[in-house]
Amino acid sequence: MELFTPEFGLIFWMFVSFAILFFILARFAWPWILKSIDERARMIDEGVEKTRQAEESLANAKLTAERYEKEAVARQAEILREADRMKTQIIEEARGQASVEAKKVLEAAQLSIEQMRKEAQARMRDEVSALAIDIATKVVRQQMADDESQSKLVNSLLDEISNN
Amino acid sequence: MCFLMKKLIVYISILLVAALMALGWARTESHEGQEINPKEIIFEHLGDAYGWELPFNHDIRLPLPIIIRAEDGSWHCFSSSCVAHGAVHDGRFAIGDEASGYNGKVIELRPDGSVYRPLDFSITKNVAALFVTVIVVASVFLSLARYYRRNGMKAPRKFKGAMEFLVDFIYGGIVKPTLKDKAPKFAPYLMTVFMFIFVANLLGLVVIFPGGANLTGNIAITLVLALFTFFMTNVFGTKHYWKDVFWPDVPLWLKFPLPIMPVIEVFGVFTKPAALTVRLFANMMGGHMIVIVLTLLIFIFAAMNVWVGGVTSVVSVLFSVFMLLIDVLVSFIQAFVFTMLSTLFISLAQEGGHEE
């Protein structure tokens, strides 16, 4: 029966020891331990959530990047095509312009050549007429040396006039 | 397969040799003194003592201080070795025998031959084991707390990691889910209770000094623990809890004019700690008792016949090892159950009504 009758001394010591243990641990141990465990658990939960979000946004970012890449490739092709087109156009334009310029130059050259030719013609004509007059003068002077021939000419001229 | 068989044969032969050796020793032991008295040995191991038995010798005890208040009101403090082996200290203090009615306790001999049981605050074996338990629990968890203070959120490894796992198992497994936002208020008490019971249980299973005391199998210890829970439950109980005790939500005829339900409820307030007390006490004491009885079987049968004793010792050792393993499990389960029920009782007294 002694097993079932609590001993007062043991109750006293148990009360004192357990109370001391409780106050020591409640003051210096449990708050720190439980706080750390709670905080770590919270951090792990948050970390998992953050990782999930990060993965999601990474997947989104990948999709966006792919879209951008595709767009970029399309744009590149377009730009290249445009550039090609512009190149041809520029060349065409340049060629057209060049031919116009060349024509202009040619025309100018032809004009100046024509002018020069005309000038040369005029001068030649002047010179030829001067020469012809000169020659005619000399011939006339030779032929009209005597009076008879002079009167013969006057008569013929008069005939001509009267005939008219 | 063959290798396993070989191993098994080696183990069995080692066991047999050990059993035969133990047998010879047991025979000499039992023949040296008087007939062994199983009841006395069992109750000595389960109960309290003024000295702490040291390994390998039954007679040498670690002396512990005896602190008593004599009948005349004077306080006395002396070593337990002063009253060992039937010695009388100071002409009046001795250890009582069965005839005195105070078997194994310190008694004061009156001049007229009658005995008086002094007020006893001795540091007995159980009190010393209690101090050891308190020191172990305090040092383990103070060092764990220091680790957290130094390392912040870093997870501890090895022993501290195992302790953290244990703490988290109880705190995250029972205390927090049951008490929810009230958890920080009661967690220190519940964690202390669990760790104290668990360490005390395990130290009780260590057969030799500084373990081996049947601490949690002592009704005084479990009674104090249950009283702490009783105190925590009722002092911090809400208005709703008290209303439920004295004026529960039952048909009127159950509480007026005959207060049937209130009587049952008030009775329940006191049976809860009583159940806590007895459950832990009976489980731990039972475990200790079975292991001791199984061990004693060796000595009882060895006194009969060598061969019967040999066979019994092998069987007994196997059974004791099995029972000790079960007791390790029970140590945890009982600590767990005590904490769980305490949490439950406290949380029931924290309920704020039915609107939640």
C-alpha cells in the first residue's frame, strides 16, 4: 500500500523543483526556442511560396522573352527587307539621277558644241565673205581695167533692169 | 542466409554462456544469505530509499542527506549512512521495520518505546533523481536556447537537432494545433511537463546510478504534475468554462431542482487530474515491476535447479530486454499522453463560447 500513499517530503521537493524548472525554462529557454522554431517555419513557408512565385514569374518571363525574340526576328527580317528595298530604290534613284545628270551634261555639251560650231561658221562665213569680197574686188579690178568693158557691164546691167 | 544462421548461433551461444555465468553467481548469492524475498526486492526497487544503490554491490549505498523535523520541533540533518543497517542515530532516529508500521521510513523512537514519524524532507533516492532530471532538462534546453540566441535561425545539428525535433513534435504537433493563438501562453508549461516526464521516464530505465529511480512511477510525482495542470486549467479558465461547469447547456430538469449535471461536471473537474495522476503512475510503475519480476525469475528458479534456472535466465533476459524496449516506447507515449491531455484540458477551459 505504501506505493499508493504519496510521501509529503517528495511532494514538497517535487513542487519546489518543478516550479524552479518551469520558471527557469519559461523565462530563459522556451520563448527563444519556440520563437526560433516558429520563425523558421514561417520563413520556410514564405520561402516555398516565394519560390513558387519566382518559378511562375520565370516561366512568364521565358514566355515574354520568347515572344520578344520572335518579334525581334520578325522585325529584323522586315528591316532587312526594307533595307533591301531601300537599297534598290536608292540605286534606282541614283541611276535615274545620274542618267538625268548625264543627259544634262550631254545637252550642255551639245549646246556649247553647237554654239561653237555656229560661232565658227559665222566667223568662217565672215572670213569667206571677206575673202570673196577681196577676191571679187581683185577680179573686178582686173576686169574693169579698161573703159570698154566698163560700159559693156553697165549696159548689160541696164538691160537686166529694163527687162525686169 | 548461411551467414545469418552462423550469426544467430554465435549470439545464442553467447547468451547461453552468459546465462550459465549468471546462474553460478545467482546460486552463490542466494546461498550466501537467507532465502530471497521477491516481494521485498520488488517493493524496494519500486519505492523510495534513503540511499542510492551503487552498481555491482547490494550493500554499498550512496549516502544521501536526511532532513527531518523531530517531535520536539527541532530540525535534524544527517547522512543516511548513520541509520543504515539498523543503526540508531542520535539515540532516537532509525529506519522503521514492518512492525513499526513505517517500513523503510525514518522514525523517531520515543522513550516509552512507541514510535513517531517525523516530518520528512529528506533528499531520498527519488528526490535526488528528481534533481538529476531537473538539471538534465534545464541544461539541455538552456543550451538549446543559447544556441538559438547565438545562431538565430540556423537549424541545429546532431543532439540539438534531435532536441529541436522533439520540441517541434510536441509544440507543432499538439500544443499549437490545439491551443492556436493561446499557444504561446501555455506552451512553456506544457513543454516543461513533457520534457520533465520524458527525461524522468528514460532515466528511470537506466538501471544503474544515476538512473534507476522509479520517479514517474511514484504517485507523489504524478500527483504534483497533475495538480499543476489542474491549476493551469482552472486558474486560467474562461467565464464560459465556469458557466459550463455550473450551468451547462442541458435541459432544465437536468440541473434544476436537482443539480445532476453540475454535480457531474464539478466531479469531472477533479477526475481529470486524478486520471492524469493514475495513468502515468500506473504505466511507469507497471513497466518497472515487470522488468524486475522477470529478472527475479532467474533467482527464484536458480534456487530450484541448475538447468531450470539456466533455461529461465535465457528466457527472462530476452523478455526483460523486450520489456525494456517496450518501456522506452511507453516512456515516450506516456509523456506524450500526459502532455496531450493537459493541452486538451487547458484548451477546453479556454473556449470562448459556441459562436466561434
